[in-house]
Amino acid sequence: MGILPWSFRKRSDFYADKHILITGGSSGIGKELARNVTEAGATVTLVARNKDRLRAAALELNPREPSASSSSRVYVYAADCSDPKAVDDMVAFVEEHYGPIDILVNCAGSAVGGYFESLDPCSFQDQMNSNYFTQVFPTHAIFKRMARRRAGHIVFTSSMAGQTPVFGQSAYVPTKYAVRGLAETVYHEAKPYNIDVTVVYPPDTDTPGLHQERSTMPPETLEISESGGLFSAEHVAKAIADGVRRKRFRVCIGFIGRLLGILTAGVTPGLSLLDVLVIPIARALTPFFVWDQNRIIRKGHAIRFPNTSTPQCPKPQQNAQSEPRSKPQLHEEPQQKQEPKQNMEPLQQKL
Ligand SMILES: NC(=O)c1ccc[n+]([C@@H]2O[C@H](COP(=O)([O-])OP(=O)(O)OC[C@H]3O[C@@H](n4cnc5c(N)ncnc54)[C@H](OP(=O)(O)O)[C@@H]3O)[C@@H](O)[C@H]2O)c1
């Protein structure tokens, strides 16, 4: 060991004996990150809602008994990260049974696309629950514990869609801008407690989540998002693992991702002198991207509405049973529809 270069030794040792909690760890980017860090010796706790997928991920990541040379373990816990009580219970249970959490990776999320005027208004709230509050609550539950220990690292997962608007993603994009605002604020609040913060801006990544999202995307969105390229989950997970190890505040992936990272850094840390020099060039390129998006949007509009040059909205649905407008109507509070809560018993499974 004495002859190994310092940087190599540090790189290979960083994740050994670390306990990393990954929300959304049963699929896609979260699962690949779990694979990356367990191979480097970390213990992971995967959190998601579906117990079967959690169990399958744990078996896939850790099929053998841990060997004497590696203390890496995979634990799973089923919880809905948009439920603050469930998240508090989960963090308390995990720290008590599996040990203090050194790194929290907030990766749970989902995306719904669609033309703004066609989206159900509830999907804006659902997307906030799925992508923003799933990152607020685990961070809030773990922050106090890390602050007491004066150590820890919190990773937020935004998106390239948290840096630039994307046509057809009006329910998703604001949630990822919100994550960015949260990460940038928590960065300052965490500093006095020696807690590091990283915010990741993944590009389109080949995951089950993206396949699901694409089935809801308008054709214009599909064409626009193709221009950013498609990355493998392994590539993105490696970039996240490297960024955390180097304590980077911002992790941007690919050429366009890096350009966007430089352009949208605002008043945040992490820009090199070279990045600062690139800003005017990157800014000068933006009219091209805007022009290209507008070209795709105009083309899509012409296909949707072939005989008109003015924007059209879908006609409001006529309710056949509604009373005539002239008749005075009594206002009644709509009954709150209670969704039955799924039983989220902790899956106390050590594999
Ligand atoms: N793939 C991309 O192109 C891309 C690009 C930019 C950003 N991102 C972001 O990267 C993250 C991971 O995306 P992905 O593509 O890897 O997605 P994915 O394959 O669909 O995985 C999502 C994971 O999150 C879990 N999850 C979802 N809602 C949850 C909740 N309320 N509570 C707990 N767990 C929940 C899912 O498990 P359960 O359903 O069982 O709960 C699953 O484990 C997301 O935040 C996404 O917005 C992805």
C-alpha cells in the first residue's frame, strides 16, 4: 500500500465502510449507484415503495454472503418518501439497526409529460410530491442527526430539466427547479455543521423511469430531448459517485449538461476559472438552442392543428348532466377522497 499514489488510494478507499442511504434505490440511476458504491465497499440501504422490487434489487446487488475482504451489505426498507412520518420512522429504524447514515442520496422520483392545457391539474401536485417532497423529507429527517455528528453528505437529484425549460414537461420541470433551490439553500445551512451537499443534473438516462416518462411525452418533447443524447445509468451513477467522492457541489453530465451547468450556476460555488471564461461563449450559443426548440414546436403545432396559424386549446368537456348556467347553484364543499394507504411495514431485510 505504501507505494500506491495518494490519489489512487483515496479513490479506492473512499466508500469502504460508508453507509449510504439511497431513496429510489430499487431501480434506474439509484440502483446503479448502489451497485457502484457496494463494489467499492460501501454498505447501502435502499428505500422505495414496492417491496418486491426492493427485494429483487438487493438480491441482484448482493447475491453472495459478504466475504471477509468486504464488509459491504445491502439493506432495504419500504417507505413512501413523500410521507414525512413514514420517512422519520424509516430514518430512525435504519440508523438504529444498520448504523449511522454517512451519505444520503435523494434519488426517488418520477416524471409525467403532456401539453400544459391537457394535463390534469392534480398532476402538478402529484409531481411536487413525487419529486420535491421526496427529497425534502429524507433530508429533513437526516439533517439533525448529521448535524449532531458534525459529518455527512446529502445528494439531491435535480435534472437537466431543472436548468432549462422543456416543452411538454410543465408539471415535471418546476419540481426539479425546486430541488435545485432546496439544494442551493441547504448547502449554506449545512456548511457550519460540516455536512457536504451535492446536486446532480442527470441528462436523459436509459432507465425504466425514462421509458415510462417517454410514453407520456408529446412528440415535440421527444424530439427536443433527443438532442441532449441518451446516457446509460452506469455512466450517470459513476459521475455521481465520483462527484460525491470529490465533494463537488454540482454534478453535470455530458457536453450539453456541462454547458448548462456553467450557464445556470448563478451565485453558487464550484465554477473553475475556465468555466467562467466559457460563460460568454455558452451564452452566445443559447439563441441557437432557442431557435431550434421553436422550430420543433412550430412543426409540432402545424401537425396538431393543420388548418390554423393561431394556437388552439382543447374545448372544455361539456358535462351532460350539469344544470343550466342560469339556475342558481348551492356551493358544496367537495368530499375529500381518501386514498387507502398502502401498508408500508418496514421490510427489515438484511441480505
Ligand atoms: N432517467 C432520466 O432520464 C432522468 C433524467 C433526469 C433526472 N432523473 C431523476 O433521477 C431520479 C431517478 O430516476 P430514474 O430514471 O432512475 O427512475 P426509475 O427507474 O423510475 O426509479 C425511480 C425510483 O424511485 C422510487 N420512488 C418513486 N417514488 C417514490 C416515493 N414516493 N417514495 C419512495 N421511492 C419512490 C421507485 O420505486 P417505487 O416506485 O417502488 O417507489 C424507484 O426505485 C429521479 O429523481 C428522476 O427525476 C432521471
